[in-house]
Amino acid sequence: MSLRQFHTIAITGWLLILVAWLGARLTLGLPTSLDQGALWLLSGCVPVVVLLTIFRGAPPPTIGEVIYDTEQQRDRRAFDRIEE
């Protein structure tokens, strides 16, 4: 599972849980106020923002990694020519 798929599943799941929770509150006839609306908005947005901030993906390769990979590819090609 890629990181993008994980983000999609996690965010969708979180929002579905919030909608189900809100639906249960409305079905039971529990009162809702402006303060609770703000709390719902925060509880819907903050975890998503934190998830996307923490799991941004892999950092770009460093120059050392690029040089190492280039040298390894060159060595493999030279070794493959020797075997032929």
C-alpha cells in the first residue's frame, strides 16, 4: 500500500467516523450548539492536517546517495560487460 493510498483510506475513515457520530447524536436528539459545532470542525480537520504533516513522504535523496547509486550502476554495467 502506497502512502497516498494510506492517506486516502485514513482520511476517509476518519471523516466517516465523524459523520456516523454526528448522525447518532442527531438521531438521539442530543442538543447541538455553536461551541459543539466548532469542536466538530476542529475534530474533523486537526487529525487530517497532523496526518498529512507527519507523513509527507520520503525525503529527497542526498547527494551522497545519488553519487553512490550512480557508481553502483556504473560498476554493475562494467561487470556485466566482463561476463559477456
